[in-house]
Amino acid sequence: MADAADFQGTSASPARRWLRRTGALLAGAPLLAGLLQLPTATPADAAGQESPQAASGAGSVAVAVDSLTPSAPTEGDTVTVSGTVTNNGKQPVTDAHVDLRVGPQVETRSSIDTLARKSADLQGPVGEEVGGKYTEKFPQLTPGVAQPFSISVPVDELDLGGDGVYQLGVTLSGETTAQPWERLLGIQRTFLPWQPEEAGTKTKTTFLWPLVSTSHMAAETGSNEQQTPVFRDEELAEEISPGGRLEQMVSLGKGLDVTWVVDPDLLASVDAMTRSYEVRAADGTTVPGRNQELAKKWLTELQQAVAGKEVVALPYGDPDLASLAHNGTNVTGSLSHLKEATDVVDDTVETILHVKPNTDFAWPAEGAVDPSIVKVATSAGADKVIARGDSLQDNLSYTPSAARPIGGGTTAVVADARMSTPFQGDLTKASASTLAVQRFLAQSLTLGLQTGKQRSVVVAPQRMPSVSQAQAMSEALAALEGGNWSEAQDLADAAKAKPDPAANTKVPPASAYPRDLRKQELPRAAFEQIAETQGKLDKFKVILTIQSRVVTPFGRAMNREMSTSWRGRGVEAVGYRDDIESYLDGIIDGVKLIQKTETKLSGRSATIPVTVQNNLVQGVEHLELRLTSKNPTRLKIGDASYEEEPVAVNGGHSQSVKFTTSANANGRAEVVAQLYTEDGRPYGDPVTFDVRVTEVTPTVMLVIGGGFLLLVLAGFRMYTQRKRAAAREAAEPEEIEPEESAGEQEPAGAPQNPHTAGDRLTEESAAGSRAGAPEQPSDPAPDTAAESADPSGTGERVDR
């Protein structure tokens, strides 16, 4: 019985089922069984006819064409086809051989699409074998083992006819044990463009070469004193490193005649990496970036690649025009972000690349347009919209030129869908890449042969091609430039080409916008969050002494929030927006009031200090601090319920503002401190605290005043006593000097005159008595006789 894999994906005919049943019944009769195997019409007998034994769909042997060179041969070339064949069945394949088959000419562009979709289908036409020595044989193909092949044949042996695209089939034929006759087991179809001589009228082809990436810079960009940018990860470094996606785009594109389409945010991000930068780690901390030389090298190579070439710049961050049109226009301020993203393009691109960019073009996602998208796309100044042919469709038998007026002074540059889409999908396998290249060339040549008129065609591939996709694009474009039917043209020239009067100029309605693209759009909530962040920034910037240090980096971050690159990455988009808003909240909180505990006031009036702290690296101004009493009948601030004071604080400092208060009664009074901007908007959170008033009574004040008076009088008495004693001591030597100077000193050892001693003591005693009491003018003169009557000579006065 035949292996089931040989009939994969098909149902056997009644005759075939009868043959299998009969063969099984007669398995014991070798002669009759042999007779049953004698038919001469084997599946591979008639070249170019569909094999009656071939199953529909792919065969049991997979044929992969990994390379076809040259891609577009001319007279005298030798075509070399290389690849692999892999037996996917369960039984070995014997007497296998790989052949080339040239099918009929493919007349239409839609036929190319159909053949590309069914490139491995055994049921389709396979063409005639080239035959002869241009075959490669395999004695046996073991299941699961890939075998390489390579066949080279002069183009003259292919028997090609007139100019056009030919189907080229690479087939594997062989036998199995269950079916020991030769039959077709696998095929791979591709396309062979044939234009041996220069075309009389060449197609002008514009190929867009996009340099676009995702958003890599975090919200912290430019917020510290050195304005050191912070990157969310190292993915950008990987993309610009050797072999990375962006490195390949530059190295492959520099040798091609293309129009470079760049996102200024990508250029600014790589430029930021050339200096000091930081990278956010998994734990939320940041570490120094170390790819400065890598960034410098990539920018240098890009500058060399674009020198003398056309550079079209998208708005900063590549805003999603469709999302903005469908979900953002009703959110205040959304369109202003698009205008800002457009205004900064010239300075960014020209400063970094040293070329002046063209900013006249808008490029919606996948080139899909509707009236609202066109309106938004042109609102920021662009007057040309890059659409795609599967959105702005034409009902013509040929492909018209790309440019066409769509009203309002706007030109739609319609990229050819069939030439723009072959490089999508997984092209990591060489066979897939080769088929994409040949399909692209086939579409280009067939388009050129449709009419005798020269037309301008634009190719707009996906925004962020992978490495394998970029390599396939480069290979296809190099072959196109080496062909005989096309010549390169800049995008600006394509937009100026004379429009075809029969081309469609009506923009499709919103209902025609693809559902799968609409599902990928940023929701209205995204634009509302962006508006909320912008509102916070507007309130914050008015207090800053150097607004650009904060306004510029946050403005660019909000441009990235609207990026087309967030399509299909909704969770990451939300996280990015949350990061920006939370970081702005943290900076705003850097200017705040210091919390206060309960304050006590003893007396009817006092001052209350309130401290403003500025943790920013720059100063703040245009702020007012208002202190408000919630119970002004108990506690007044100044002469009313509140008082305001202007505030200006240097970066990294604090400032205390003192308010005068007056109390009318004892108890607690609630007080609120709040910062305001000059336009009267509250800034930051208020600080609420209690003031406890302890009023002083009049009786207590009288006692305190009396005590103070007594202390003053006592001090004054002590002062006068000391002053009189000092005066007396200063006068005593003057009374003694006359007696000593008269020479009436008594000799040593002589007895004192009792009268003299007594008199002196009596005078001293009397002087001391007078010093302690006020002088009386009626006092009698001293009694001299009484003073001398004391014979003891002690000088002590005895009153009588």
C-alpha cells in the first residue's frame, strides 16, 4: 500500500482506490500483481501536464530555492539555481532528480500574486523540463535529511521568448517502495524576469528606505543638572551594533539609490548616546551607558550614506496619524503635539546629519487613509500624504503613476502595494527571501510592460524591516537598478509627476479603513492621559527659572507617546505613559511646603514661620505662599483671615516665610498653608496645622509688672549706696593730710594724745551716722567737752 504522505491533502479517485484494493487482494499472486503494474502512462510521462499521481498542495518532498542568480538575467548570462530538497515522507525516495522547468509567461500582476501563494502546489502547471545535462540526481533521499543541489544553465537553453516574466519551477521527481514508478514529489515555483535589452520607456521607481525604531529614551531625559539622558534599555545599542537591524539598514542602503525616510527621534536618541548617558536596570536603578563609540560610528556612517541623497523627515517620534485622527482630535491639545513634533524636525535632522530634510510628506501607518487621516496629516504643514494602492484603489487595467491630487491642495503619493508588501513576513529562510526578491522584480517588470507610457512608481515597505527583510530589499533593489526596465527617482520628483487623469482621486471613507489596523490604534484614553500630563507640565513650568530644561525633554517624551511604533504593543504603551506622568509628578513634588506640627502662641500676637523646600536643580519663582486661618474670629493672619507672601527659592535650598498673627481668644485654630502660582492656581498639596492660643490675663500682667518694678527699685538702691561709699572713701585722705603736713606727728612709741584720738573717732562715728540718714538743718553743733571727757582714749562716742 502506498505511503499516506504520498497522497497528502488529497482524496484518491475511484480507479485509484480500486487499484489499491485489488493490489492488496492479489498480493499473493506475483504474476498478476506484476501485470497490474505494467501501465506505460506514468505520472511523469507527459512534460508540462499535471501529474495524475500528484497530490494537491505540497508534495512529500520539500524543494527550497535558496538562490537564483542573476535575479534578472540578460543575453549571455548563466542562470544558477541552488537550494535543498528534503524528504518529508516516511519512506526513502529512490532514483530522485532535480530539474528546472520553464512555464508559460505570466501576463498579469494578479497572476504573479496567485502563483506566489501557491508556489509549492503540485496541482498547478509545472512547465517543461529543461532536460539534458541540466539536472541533479540523488540515488536516495532519506526521510528527514536535507540534500543540497545546484543547477547552472545558460539562459539561451531556457528557450525564453519575448520580454516578460516567466514561471520557473524547480521540481523533484522519484520513486518510493510503495509506488515504484517515477512521479512528481515536490516543486518550488519562482519567477524569472526577462528583459535582455534596454527598455524604450523605463519606469521611474522611488524606493523608500525607512530609518525608524521604537521609543528608547525614558521620561527622565534632561531632568537632572547635567541633563544626562536615561534609556529604558539597551535595545537601541543592539540595533546599531554590527549585524543589528539599524546597522544593516545603513550599510545596505548606502550603496543604493533610495529616498531615506527618518524619524528625528531616532537620530536624537543615537546622538544622545554619543555622550554621557544612563541605562535603566531591571531593579529600577540606572547604570552608566558604555556604547558611545558605537553610536558615533553609526552616525558617521549614516552621514556618509545620506550625503547627496534625498532625506524625508517624519514628525518627531513618528506620531500615529490614524490614531490621532480617529481617537485624539476630540481631546484638547492633541493636534498641538503634532505641530510641535513637526516644528523641531529641521533643527534636529540638519544638526545631526548635516543635510536639509524634506518635511512635506506625511506617512500614515501602512499607507491606509481616510478623510480624517488626510486632514490630520496636513494640519501640521505637510501637503503630501504617502498612501498605498490597497487603500486608494484604482479600477484600471494598468497601474497609474503615484501622484494624484485629492483636493485642498494636497497630493496623495500612492505607493504600489504589490511592490511594497513582498518583503513582509518571515524572511529568515533563504528560500523565502529569494521568492520575495523574484516576486518584487516580476511585479516591477510586468508593470513596466503594461503600457508604452512612462510612469512613476513608489515603493513603501514596512516601517521597521528586520535584518532578513532589509537584506532581501537590498538584493531586490540592487537587481532592479541593474535591470533594463527601471530607473531611480526621488520621492519629491515622484510627487511632482504629471498625474494620470484616469487615476482615482477620491479618498475612501472611514468605514473602509481596515479593521485590523484600527484594532492596533492608540485609544482615546491614551490621548487623555497625554493631555493630563501636558496640563501638569503647563502649571509647573510657570514657576521655573529655566523652563526649557523641563519643557523640552517632556515635550519630546509626549511626542514618543503618540508614536506609530506602539501599534500592537498596547501594554508597553501604557507603561511608557505612566512612567512619564509619574516622573513629572515626582519633579513637581520637588517644590513643596514642609509639614508642620501644632504651633503654640502665648500672647495676643506672634509670627508663624512656614518653610518652602526646593529640591530641583534650578530655582523657582513666581510663587505665592498663602496662609489662611479657618477660624479668623479666634486667630487672624495679618489683618484678615489670610495673608500672601511672594516666594522665590534657589535650587536645592529652602526658605522660611514668616506671617504675623493676632489672637482674640484662647483655644485651637486651624491654619492652612498653600502655594499658588501667579495666575492663582494652587501648586502642590496644602499643609494644614493647628495653632494653640494661650491668652495672658490683666491680673497676671499686673503682678508681673509690679515684680519687675520692685526689682528695678532694689537695684537702684544698691547702686546709690555703693556710689556714696565710694565718694566717702575718696574724701577721707584729704582730711588727714593737713595734720600730717603740719609736722605734728608724734614719735614712735609715744602715747597718743587722748583728745586727738578721741576727736578723730568721734568724727568718723558721726560721719557714718549721717551717711545713713538724711541731714537735719536744726541739729546742734557737736559737744566738744563731752567728746574730751572720755579718758579711755578709745575714740568711742558716748551719748549722754
